[in-house]
Amino acid sequence: MFKKILASFGKGSATVDLRLYTNSYQVGENVQGDVVIFGGEVDQKIRSIDVGLFMEIRNEHGMAKHHIATVPASGPFIIHAHEEKYIPFHYQLPFTLPVSCPTVSFYFDTYLDIEGGADKKDVDYVEIRPIPPIMNVFAALERLGFRQTSTSGKLDRFGQEFSFFPMSHFAQDIHEIEMRLALEEQGIRVWMEVEVRQGYHEVEVKREFFLTQEVLNDMSALVNVLERYIVEAIQQPGFYHQPHSYHTYSYEPYDYDEHPFRHHGNSAAGMIGGFVAGALGGMLLDEVMEDLIHEDHDHDHEYDHDGFGFDDFFGDDE
């Protein structure tokens, strides 16, 4: 009896541990592992086990947290004293999630709901990486002497933006390059903004172009193409000032592993971090913003959302 009383307060109670096969995944990849429950000093009834995926976003104002999805791992069962129980876990990551960077991180929060006892949690951080073609674009820029800035990967209302600064011969001509990328038919669409130095001033040059699968798979060709677009921006900044088209792009479901670069018409089928595309569990951007504006509040499984909004986080960028 005394052990049951202690277990009800969490002392000698059952515990939970999410054991993933790896802690690093590509967007769209299947996360796999086991939820392990360790019995305590007494038999206990488990009501449910849920695994939540959360995203944390940081900037100079603080941190915003958003609950992306909940994966039910188990319904009710009895965990006996000192028993170890393994439950297989898997979850398909949304293809248009942002990728991990200094300002964006992800973790799984495993929640063990114990009847008549203190509930238990387990937190596991994971890295979410871009698919190989996107990584090739980053590698090509690195060959051209560019490095990602400390704020690269920041999020705004249109998705995720990557920023690069020149380390070599472009340093006198360029202050910074900003990019958004999307999987499209037969390759990747790129929206690039080059901040070109002109004396004491900087001019924003907007380029929108398409990289075919063949170019993405040929590093020398990819470097040459990107270099040409960058040089054109420097030499003819007045030619490129049209607004980017990603404002009006729409989302279609995409499975890169099964259909690399399949045809999607005129849509950003896999815009990296595409909030407009409904990347966060199919939620609309306005719902995401509203969710983060409210103060912390309790839910059935205590999945909370920090009370600082996307409007405050992203500022007034359009």
C-alpha cells in the first residue's frame, strides 16, 4: 500500500523513454524507434502514450514554441512492477517542414498518462536536414566562397530563408545573398536576392530561376550556373527587380523518396519551410500565428504554446 501511495506521487512510478534509431533525419523521412516503458515498484494502469513533435524558433526577442503533431503510440494497458515494455514508433515527417538551423530546432515530447499517478515525460531533440539536392545548392555556394550567416534559416510568413555572406572574391561586390527554395517539376526553383554593393549603398537584386535535376546532380555545372546568376546581378542590377512569385504559390502533397522531381505544374510542391503551403500539420498561417499569440494554456496532455506571436517574431516583413 505504501508503495502505491508513493507511486501516485511519482516516487517509484513507471517511466518512459523514446529511443529513436537515429536523431538526424531528412525532411519527409520516416522517423522510427521504440517507446520503452519501465515498470515501477507497483503495477500501474497506463491510460495512453502520445508522442508530440514540437518546433522551437528563436531570435533576439526570445523563443516561440509550436506543437506540430501528436502521434498516438498506445492505448490503455497494465505495466507490471519492474516490467520493460517496447512499443514500435514511427512517424512520417512533413515534407515542407523547416530544416534545423541555429534559430530553428525540433524535439519529440513523449507523454505517459498514468491512471491515479504522476504522469511522466521524455524529451528527445532531433535534427531535420534538407534533401540532397538542396544540400548540393548549399555546397555549390560554399565552393563560390559563401558561408551561411548566423541567422540563416530564419522563418517568416512565406517560409524559410537562407542567407549567405561572401568570404573571397565576391566580398567587394556583395554584402549578402538570401535564398528560398522549392521542389518543383524536374528540379528546384530558387528565389534569390543579392545585396549588391554600390559605393556606400546597397542595391537589392531579385533573381528567380530553375535548377534542373541534371544540373543539381553535376556539381561543376551547378557552381557555374549559380556563379553566372550572381555575376549578372552584380553587373546588371537594374535588370532584376520584379517581386518574387512565391507569394502566390500553392501546395500539393509530395513524396520525394518515391517520386523525385515529379511533375507538379505551377506549384511549390515542396517549398522548404513553406508555412503558406500548410506545412505545420495542415494548419493555415493565420491559425499558426493565432496559436502562438496566446499565453501558455493547458491542454489534455499539457502540450503548451509559448505566448509570443509570429507577428512579434517576424516583425513587419511582407
